[in-house]
Amino acid sequence: MHPQTTTQAVDTAFYVIFAICGIMLAGIAVAMIWFVWRYNRKRQPVPLSQKDHNLWLEVTWTAIPTVLVMLMFWYGWEGYLSLRRIPDDAMHIKATGRMWSWLFTYDNGRSADKLFVPVGQPVKIELLAEDVLHSFYVPAFRVKRDMVPGMVNWVWFTADKPGSFDLFCAEYCGVGHSAMVTTVEALPAAEFQAWLNAAGSTGGDPAARGLELAGQLGCLGCHSVDGSRRVGPSLKGVFGAPRAVLRSGARATVTADAAYLKRALMEPAAEIVEGYPPAMPPYTQLSEADLAALLAWLESLK
Ligand SMILES: [Cu+2]
């Protein structure tokens, strides 16, 4: 007996344990109140019975809790097996967690910062942490799994209805941890296929492509584009503006030109904008085209 979805697997175990706890609570409370009333000292000043043991009573109070505890174990075990047994037809998606964003990559190369899934089809999410501990958590599908750098982990689930569901990082991973939140977007199968096969929607405009990349790479989790302060400095008007930076601990003022911004992306620790933590991971995997698109987008933020 293996439940169909991770939601059913977890909920069955939860409700069984909850029901047993409810019955025990009621039974113990009623028995306690009854004894307090029945054997009150005023009502019964002298003990009626001198018996010091009762075999059947002892067998009963050992056997019933054993059965109840084994029942809880059984449902928990069955639920756990369901969570760890991936259905054969599960679709593979790679989830990368990093300080402080999510990136989901599909087998055809499409990637997004939201987890798009088809309704009714199991998906196996391969979990990779790029820098520190993170945790993949989708309450709606009852899945939560820690992500450890250097260790591949996974979860699976099936979205049984279309909708948008919260996806959190559930392991404190630094100052921007609370920004590590996105959604699972469950789309009807045909709509999902159309999304999966869609070419870039930006029509060749490099600044628009840069914005798309900034979303996917998680830049916007730490940097605002409206001048407000977040984990990192705002990107509004940064292109060409003077920056006060710390270079190996020494203060310097530099102009945020293309070369500076490229360095800020590839080796962010080399020059830290004054007043901000050295929190940004290096983005060394960016292609020349992606870099150019990001620079075009930054230039457009005047
Ligand atoms: Cu995290």
C-alpha cells in the first residue's frame, strides 16, 4: 500500500498519529477525573483493596500502547517509503540553491527562477547547493529536503491541480535567507509543454535578456532597482557612477564602468562597495553574451 502522492503519504501518517493522540488524551483525562472523584479521600478514607499487582491489567496496559505505537510507526514508515520511491514516469528537473536564489534547469536547457511543473505528472527534483546549506521546502506538497554542498539530494512530488504554491529555503543560509523564496507554478500539461518549448521571449533585446538573466540568477533578491537598500547596493543608476569601494581593505573610489561591473560579477570579493557585507558569490559561469546582456540591462537602469 503506497499512497499516490507525497501529500497523501504525509497527511495519512499525520492524521493517524493525530487521531491516536486525541483518543489517548481524552481517555487519560477521563480516567484521571474519574479516579479523582471516585477515590477522593473524603469518599474513601481507607483503601478497599490490598492487591499489589494484577497480571491482566499489566498485560493490557503494555499491549495496547505497543499496538498504538507500532501503528504510528507503520504509517510513518509507509509514508516515508512513498516519499523516497520515485515513480518511473517522473520528469527530471535540477534545482540549484545559492546565496540567495533558486535556479531550476530542465533537461532541454530551459531555466527559470520559478519551478514550473505540469499538473498530474510526477517530477523528480535533483537538489544541488552551490555554496552553503539550503533546504528545499514546498509545504503544499509536503516535501522538505536539506541541500548540502557536494552532495546530491532529491525530492519528488505531483501537483494534482493547477496553481501557484510557495517554495522556501528552510535552512538559515545567511543575511539574505528570507529572500530565498519563490513559487511552484503548476500548469496544465499542454500549457506546460508550450512554456517548456518556448524560445527566449525577449525578442533579441539585450537589456530585456539581461533583466531575464538577473531574475534567473537571483540578482534581484539582494539588489533593488529603485534605489532602496537591500543586502547589496541598489543597481539604480550604477552604470558610470562613482563607487566608494574597499580594495583589500583600502578605500578607493572607482567608476562603475563596464570593466568594473564585469569584475563585480566575476570576482565580487575583489572590490566591496563600502558599507555592505562581502556576501555575493562569484558568477564565473557567465558566457560573454550573458555578460553583455547584463551590462546592457545595468546601463538601462539610469
Ligand atoms: Cu538558502
